[in-house]
Amino acid sequence: MTKEDMKQISDLMDEKFIASEGRMRAEIVASEARTGEKIDRVENNLSAEIKKNRISMTRHMQELNAKWVETNEKLDRMLARMDGMDKNMSAMRAEMDAVPKRFDAVETNLGRKISESEAATRRYTEKLFFQVAEGKKKRSVRSSGLEG
């Protein structure tokens, strides 16, 4: 092998190396591009998934908030009913407490009326006895006046 043959072989190897290096660089660039596309696709998919999850979570939070409001309204209504029942119970207790007082008042009133009735009956009876006694006196005076 001559120097020139060696130079040709060396040049040929350089060309093949350069061509191979070019292909490798092109393949690396293409691979990086594909990897970049895949990364972009994954990022886009993740972004879309995050957005969907955020929307879903927002809806879920809104539903929970609506249920919370509804539950609070129900509790408020129940508390209002319980407050009303408590007031009714207090009113009934007051009425029940007033029953003995009313009974005492009726009993006192009846006692007074009975006393008044007894007093009126006594006065009437006394008046009748007095009239009967007066009538007996008048009869006895008349009878004695006729005889004498």
C-alpha cells in the first residue's frame, strides 16, 4: 500500500465518519424532536387532565357548598320549629300553672256565692220566722180581743 492508497483510505474513512456523524446528528436531532413532541404531548395531556380535574373539583365543591347551604337551611328550620315548640311548651306550662289559680278563684267565688246564698237563705228564713211569729201574735191578739 502506498501512501496515496492510505490517504485515499483515510479520506474515505473520514468521509464515512463524517457521513456517519451527520446521520447520527440528524438522528439525534430527530430523536430529540420526537422526544420534545412526546414531552409536549405529555405536558398537554397533563394540562388538559389538570384542567378537567380542576373543573371537576370546582363542580364538586359547588355541589358540596350547595348541600352545606341546604343542610344549614334545614337546621335553621328545625331550630325555628324547636324554638316554636319550646314557646308552645312554655305557654302550655303557664296555662297549666294557671289552672290551680283559676280553680282556686272559682272555688273562692263559689264559696263566696254559697256564703251569700246561705246568708240570704238565713235572712229569708229569719224573715219568715219573724212573719210567722208576728202572724201568731196578731192571731193571738185578735183571738184574745174577740173573747174579751
